[in-house]
Amino acid sequence: MDYLQNLSLGLTKKLPVILQTEVAECGLACLAAVAGFYGFYTDLRALRSKYCLSLKGANLADIVRFADDMGLTGRALRLDLDELGSLRLPCILHWDLNHFVVLESVSSDGAAVMDPASGRRKVKTEEISRKFTGIALELWPNTRFEAGEEKQEIRILPMLRGISGLGRTLFQLLAAAMEVFALVSPFFMQWVIDHVVVTGDRNLLATLALGFTLLLLVQNTVSVMQGWLGMHFSTTLNVQWKSNVFKRLIDLPTDYFAKRHLGDVVSRFGAVDSIQGTLTSTFFVLVLNSLTAVFTFVLMIVYSPILTGLVAATLVVYIAVRWVAYYPLRRATEENIIHAAKQSSYFMETVRGIRAVKQFGKGPQRYSAWMGLLVDTVNTGLTVQKLGIWFGLANKLLFGLANILIIYLAAGMVLDGVFTVGVLMAFLAYKGQFEGRIGSLVDQFVQIKMLSLHAERLADTVLNETESEATPDVGIPDISDDIEISVENVSFRYADNEPYVLQNVSFKIGRGESLALIGRSGCGKSTLLDILSGNLPPESGKVMINGHDIYSLPPRFIRNLSAMVRQDDVL
């Protein structure tokens, strides 16, 4: 392995931003970011499936162990604030006693960090002094490290499974999307100026006006049909998709919800609207604009290859500017979604626990914390708007200057007798159409690229294995009312790095017997009840009902045989 490629010269390498999905996976997110910096690109879905964590998350020793498994050598350090500049960067910092961030660079007035909870940001020295606990973890590749990629690819189409009539409606939309009038209307201007105005032929003028009026009526009739079909497509997709996603959501295991904030789950479900809105408004328009742009470009070349080349060069610059702006826009949008989900989650948790909030006089603290989350959400939204303003300015300047140059050259061609006035007007009309279509294509392509952001969030719901998939409803035994429960050597811990809550527990509850579980808080009573009710599979051992392992049976079947009300259950 060539170690020179691991030198951080600041020229080509960039620390990726990895935002945490679950409550306690900031350590995994930091590890994924550092690994990506050195050339091994992974995501949280892949790491989550490889390393099982509890709600307590990973501690420093866990991160070192996971890093060693990935071929990264770790060195934990205790240091003072003024020693941050001597660390091998990027490194992981223990933050605010319950969090991890990646230190990317150090300056005289602060530092740049990648915070899995909020993204890349600058922090002042005062904030570092307040939140840095003095513990850092340096990571660098060893001889076992291999650059590569280990990501679970997210695709939109598999998420559309079970939606009927999708292909037929899309075909109808494309068939109805006729743009004949837009293509031939510049000819109307050209003929009127060059043949009617010059010759004074009123009969030709009346014929042209009548013909283009009929064409306009046909085009608008088709547009109405297209609107109705689009409305049908949008409504059908929205209802069916939301129904499918919600059905899958409530079929996910209970630990899925235990590891996520309520607002985050709501935000992920809301990603359906963002994807559906883009699909219904973009797909057939994208195809239509592509076809129209090709025909318009051919007509422009017929009029003037030179001027058409200038238009094409302008659009190439526009595409480059849009592409450069895409990644900052995507990052800012992702951070805005994360902050909005946190703010929403905090709001819902406050309302749900309002009795306790009032009882302990915590209203002012909850208000202050919620306002902080709201300001963070607004600030990330402002970042998105600022990027839009700067891009809009660059767009107007680019096309404005190009328009002045093209009109100047085209007018010179008219004066030289190369063009007629009618041809000039027609070319400028086609130029406007072509620029509009290509600009729309680029914007729609960016929207489609942005769908990956929403798809990643939605995939956390629709691509996780449900309880029905884990244990399908087949081979259900006939269990009588006389039930006997047998627990055989059951052991359980919430994560590989956690101590056992239950270890080698065995007992039997005979027919008609009652059993009371007593013990100190935290000894595993609730955990055992969750295992007995089918909500929490044990790490080892078996729970048998009349000789049948309950975890080989459908969860619905087990829950129909049992009843349980916990002290924190609400509905």
C-alpha cells in the first residue's frame, strides 16, 4: 500500500459530512467520516448492520475496536484546549459529555468540526472550551486498510412497489404532452413580418391568423387533458404510496422506534411528499423538454450555426455553475431537514409530556431549548435561500450578457443582409425557448439528484425488514387455551458492547399458574416481559409456548395470545 496517498496535504482530500440517523450513532457517523477521508466510503446503514449498538451508543473503546476492524489505528489522548493544533487531523473529539464530533481544522479563533447532529460548522474558542471534554481520538490507516466503497445503494423505483396504474398513467401523460404550437409559433412571426408586412397581403394575414388560432385551441385542449391526467397521477401516487409506507412503518420492530426521535420518524414519512411531488411534476416534463429542446436546437442551427454555438456555450457555462452549486445546496438542505426534524420532535415531546413539564416548572427551559432549535432550523433554511439568491444573480448576469452579445451580432447580420427582420425575430424566439427548456432540464436534473437525499431518509423506513418479513404467517400451530410457557437459558444484552441484562435465565410457568416478577429497578423485569411478549428477541436461548418457539411464529399470533400494559404506554 502506498502511504503517500494518506498524507493530508489539503489539496484533494475532503472530509465527508455524515449526519446521524438514530439517537445514539454519533460515534459511528464520526468513524464513517474519518474512514471516508482516507478513501473508504461507507454509510450508516452499512455500519449499523455490522455493529450492533444500544440506545447508549458507542463509547471511545467501541470506536477504537470498530476502527481497527476497518483497518484504522486509533490512539486516545487526554489534552488541553491549547494542544488541539498538535493533533493528527481529522480526529474525533468527545463533546459535551454525551456526543462525538470530528475535528477538521484548527484556527486562531476556533475550529472547524463535522458534527453528526448538524453538519460541518465553525465553532468559536468559547464553545470549544465549554463543550470539549479533553478526550480526543486520532485515527490513521494501517497496513490492513483498503480504500474502497461499502454503501447500500438507495433506489427510488423499488420504493414504488405495489402502486397500480403507474406505467399506464405516465404513458398517457407523455402522449398528451404536445408542444406543436410552441415549435411553430415563431414561424408565424417570421411570415407576418417578412411576407405580410412587406407585401401588404391581408388575405395571407387572415389565413395565418385563422390557422394559428385553430392550432392554439387544439394545444390548449390538449393542455387541459394533460392537467387532468397529471392530477389523477399525482393523487393516485400520493394515496397509494403513503398507504404502503404507513402500513410498512407500523409493521417495523419496536426497537426501530426506540432508537429514533418521534419527529425524525415523522420527517422520514414526510419524505414521501417530497419524492412524489418531484416525480409527478418532473418526470414527463423532463422527457417533453428534452424532445422540444432537440427540435428547437436543430431549427436554430438551420437559421444560424454561429449564433447557435454562442447559445450552446452559454448553456455549458450555466450547467457548470449549477453543478458547482449543487453540493453546497444539497448539504444545506440536508442540514435543514435534520434541524427541522429535531425541532418538531422536541415540540411533540414537550406537548406529550406537558403535565410533567408544568409539575416541575420546566416550561421556561423547554421554551428556551425549543427556540434554540427553531433558530438553528431557520438559519439552515436561510443558507438554502442565500445559495438560491447567489445562483439567481449569476444566472441573470450570464444570460443577460449572452443575450446582449447575441442580439448585437444578429442585428449586424440583418444590416449586412444575412438575415431578414422576420428571421431575426424567429431566431430570438427559438433561442428563448431553447434556453428555457435547457435551463428547466438542468433544474429538474438537480431536483432529481436531490431526491437521493429524501430517498435515503425514506429508505430507513421502507427498506428495513418488517416483522412480517422476518416471520411470515405460515405453519401457525393450533394452541389451546391451556398454555404452558417455558424459558430455556435466555440471555440478552442491548448491544455487543453492553453487559448482559439477562443471562442463562430458565423457568417454567405451568397451566393455570401465576407468576410475579420482583426485583430492584434495572434488573431486567421489563426486558424479560418484552422477550416473553415477542417484542424483543433474545441473544440466545428459547421461549417456548406449548413446545413451540415463539420467535419462529408470527408476532401477530403471539400478541393475540397475550396482553401487556406498561406504565409508559400512551395512545
